[in-house]
Amino acid sequence: MIEAELSILVESWLAERQKPKASAAEKILLSEILEATALEPEELENTANCLDWKYFSFSSDLVLPSAFLLHHLKSRFVKECDLSPILRDCVIPPFEMTAQHTAGFTIKPLETYEARVVGFEKNYARFWADRKEYRKTFDLYLDTPISFCLCHQEVPRCLISVLPSKKDELRIHQLQGIAVKYNDHQGNKGGGCLGTLDWKRFLVSCVEQLAQETEFKVVSVQSAENNRWFYEYQKLPLERGRQIYDHTAERLGYEQRKDRNWYREL
């Protein structure tokens, strides 16, 4: 199927999807799209949800590229990405990242549970692991449906969330350490293995590689002032947000533009 025909199918499906009740036409159109693309239903649903969310400048022509990006992340990137050189490049001296150390790190995709929700922060992902006498849980609010985390010894430690803002631009919306709960007692973010790793640089480097593999030309980082957790919810102190987003982007060579976000051409 040629790209123009596929785009028409997606536009028709999105139009049907906006109706109050699911229709037979919606199911047929979705089936045709899935057959032509090898995408999974939730990949299309999760990216289409962004059209209804006021925090994204998201248009219908970004739904299909976003679904392909999510599919590539889940089916190939987290399985095939060689983390060793990125980990060695991001280690904090004097610690040395040996082959034994790198073997303990993996990246995993993070997903929201239900497709038809408005705002992914209302639909968090929960991880848990039983380790003999205690239970670990990790409650995460994802800022976009395209998210992945760095794990150490199978324990998620930090995450990043991205979403295309243009067909050739992939934007970073979330950089966050992951808090661990032990038997309902909150643990600390960071520390441990993250104390020896520039984890923000690591995650941004992974996104840059993901962007190159999926033919994006630009990676951008949302500034703290444009982050809804600062201006809408007042739950992210501005200076803290600048340390996480603006200072990270600046030291990694990104350039700030008039919209206050940070950009780097690949």
C-alpha cells in the first residue's frame, strides 16, 4: 500500500474514532491499517490519544509516524541496542564500566494500560517484583505513551518519555529517576548504580540513537518553563526543572530557541 493511501485510511479511522460509540467502520479501517503496517492495535490507539490532549501540539499526520516509532522501540530497539558503548561513555569517573557491570543494565519499554484515556498522567504503569521477604513496587506517571526505562538487575531506575512534535523532530518530554517502594515504604530516587552513571546523558543518548534509526532529523528537549508539571500543576519547582531539562540539554550541546525549548540536529 502506498503512503498516500495509508494516510487516507488513518484519517478515516481517526474520524470514526472521534464518534461517541465505536462503529463497524472503525473496526474495519483499523483492521486494514494493521494489515498494511504490521502495527499492534494499542500502538495506534496510544498515539492517537495524543490528539485529544491539550499539552501536545499534536496533529493527525503524526499519529502514524508515532505508532511506527513506538513499534520500533518495543520490537527492535530495546532488544538490539548495544548499551555497552553508551554506558562506558556516560560513566562518572573514577568509576570504570566493565563488561560485568554493563551486563547488569537493560532498557525496557513502559506502557500505559488503557487506550482511551485523556492524559497519560492519569494512567500510570506499575511494576513489582517479589524478592523473598520484601516486595518492590514502582508507580510511574508517564508523560507520553512512548517511554522506556533503564533497569539495573531488572529493577527500573530512571525513565525518559518522547513524542514527535513534527515529522522530522522527536521531543523529550520527561526525564525522571524512579522511586522504589519496599512494602509500601517509599525509597529514594537515584543513588546506587545511578550514582556512578550520568543517567540523563545516557537516556538522551539512547533517544538520539532511536531517532536516527527511525529517520528523525532533530531531537529537542522541552524546557522546564514549558513543562506542564511546572506551569499547570505547580508540582515541579522551576529551578529543579531547569536542572533536569535545561541544564542537561545545554551541557549536552543543545541550543535554545525562541520557544525556550532546546534543539540538536542529528
